[in-house]
Amino acid sequence: MPLIIGVPKENCAGERRVAIVPSAVKSLARLGAELVVESGAGTEAGFPDELYTQAGARISNDRDEIFRDAEVIVLVRAAAANPEHGAADLGRLRERQFLIAQCDPLSDPAGMSALAERKAAVFALELVPRITRAQSMDVLSSMATIAGYKAVLLAASVLPQLFPMLMTAAGTLKPARVFIVGAGVAGLQAIATAKRLGGVVNAYDVRPAVKEQVESLGGRFVEMELDTAEGEGGYAREMDEEFYRKQRELMLKVVAESDVVITTAAIPGKQAPILVTEEMVRAMPPGSVIVDLAAERGGNCELTKAGETCREHGVTILGPENLPSTVPKHASQMYSNNVVSLLKLLIKDGKVVLDLSDEVITGTLLTRGGDLVHPFVRELAGLGPYEPTPVKPSPDEVVSLDDSSSDTYRISDGN
């Protein structure tokens, strides 16, 4: 029998993406897998059931059946990433099943221990290591690309002026001055999009190393005399309040001269740092716009209200949540490609293989065999170092070690 991969319909409020798109069905078939999709799962993303059936997938109207029959479950949001309905879905998980999804483990590390009790192997896609070999599986970067692009469009739709400079018979219109705070994936995409729309773009990041990337996209890098805040894996690390205070002082002049400010600074699992104060907002030109991409983590702007658009001191402040879901077709395609890349790493000859010597697998694996196994999440949950407990195979399971120095487990049909 082929390995069954199940794709339930997303049930998180406002979520329009689907975890796997029809074009991926043939790639999964080549791995020896069959795709079962809950009816309507791809409709809002522009992928009706007919496209899945034409590609060779099977449609099911029964969510419980999908969780019962599939060896691998793939979702966009699960566990803490789906606070309303995530618990109900986790209750459907069974022992030795596999779940691949965004689980937001850093926001609720203690809750991940409860997830481990389901004895399923759970892969949290937010934890994919940021290394070259794993770029094709990097969901955070894919979704940040969508968010950075859409943030500029939101700003352009609200700003009471055009982005480009126009020389017309009625006079010359000055271009919009755009300031991007944070030059990660979202910030770089925002720089590129604002530049394409004709804005004059300035950008700042606590990591001086990104200056070349900013300038390659046509932006001007704003330099500030501050300590570097570059952490592991290319992420910005959390700094102390004195650093942020000095940063805010230096930023005031740049923000005051900007028509659009887009902030992107978020720290996984933590409250976003306040970078744009009320004083800065008050100094901006009337009609200016702030788009705060860190709204879901509390916001980089002191006046941001998550999920709302507000107007303070003549400035419109947008606090969008889940921007990738507002572009569900392409967001789903990118997410699906990331997931399929991970599945290609996991599936060998129609079976799921957990090669625990592979840093991508161990870096993404959150729970297994009833234990919370990810070292960093264990640390946040207040647990000690992980000590593997031998898992006794069931009669229909084949478990073997490739060699004495490797923890490579080969798990057969039904597990």
C-alpha cells in the first residue's frame, strides 16, 4: 500500500491557505505516496477539489477519516499556531503518526509537552534550520516574502499620494519617501517592491552585514552607531533596553522625514521590540502610513493595534495579521513546495525515514515517541536535556539502525 499523506482543511480563523497544492501530487506519487485531501481544503486558495482529483489525489468529506487513515498529516497551522481549533486536531493524532505544520512552539513551549503525549512525531516548520541545504524548506522565509510584498501594497492603498515621481503638465509630483525597518526576508522584499513602485527607499537593520543587500535592491542603507545585533543563523538577536533606547533616538530623524514606515522586526517566541515611539509618530508628516508587520507579536510601533487600522496624530497605522493568507494562491504554492522538499528528505522507497544524524530533521523534529525532543524548546519549557527512550516497535513496524554511530530509524507502513 502507498504511504498516505492527509491534508485537512485549515480551520484557523481567517486562514485561506492550503498545505499542499495539486501540482505537488505527481511529485508525491513518485515518492510512493498517495494524497488525500479534505473537501474544500484548497477552494479559498484557488484550488478546487476538481484540480486535486485531476492530479490524482483523493477527496474525503470526513476529517476524522483523514486523521485515522493517513500516516502523515500536513497542515499550515496546528498546535499553538491554531489556538482556537488546534487542540481538537491534536486530539485526533495517533501514536506513531507524523504531523508537519507550523506549530508556533516558541510561544508555548510548555504546551508542546502536552503535544508530545500524543506520541506522534511532530515537525514544526518554524524550526527548519537556516542553512543553505534547507533553504527550499524554509517556510518562514517563504511567508515573509509574501508579507513584505503585501505590506507595501497596503501602504500604497492608504497613502494619500502616489509612490513614484511624476512630471506632468499639471506639475511635478514628488516621490514617496519609504523607510523599511529590518532588512530580513520581509524587509528586503518590501524594499524591492517599494522601489518598483517608484518610492525613494531607505532601510535600516541592526546587522550591518545586510547593507550590501539593501543597496543591491536600490535602497539606501541608514547607518547608526550601534553595536551589532547579529545572532546565530543570520537572525537578529534580542538586545537590552539601553540598545533600543539609543536606537530610537537615532531613528527619530529618519522616521520624521518618511511618508511610509514599514517595520519587520520580530523575535521568534518573544514580544516584538518597540522601535517606533509615539513621539516618532507625532513627528511624521500628516497623512503618513505605518505598516507594522510585527503586530502579531505586539508590534514595533508603540501605537499599533493588532488586526486593526487606527489613526493617531494624523498617521494611519496598520497592524495586519497573517498577511500571507491574504495572497493564498501563491502563499500556498510556496508553502507546498517547502513541505514537499521536506517530504523528499523524509520519504525513502515509500516509507518515512527518520535519519537522526541529519541536522535538518533533528532541527525541525519537535516531538517523538512521547517526548519533547527539540533541545531549545525543551530548554524554554524548563526541561532537562533529552535522553532518548528506546521505542519498542509494533508488529507492523520495521525499525533498524543503519550503523552503530547513527540513530536512523526506518518506519514502515501504518506508522
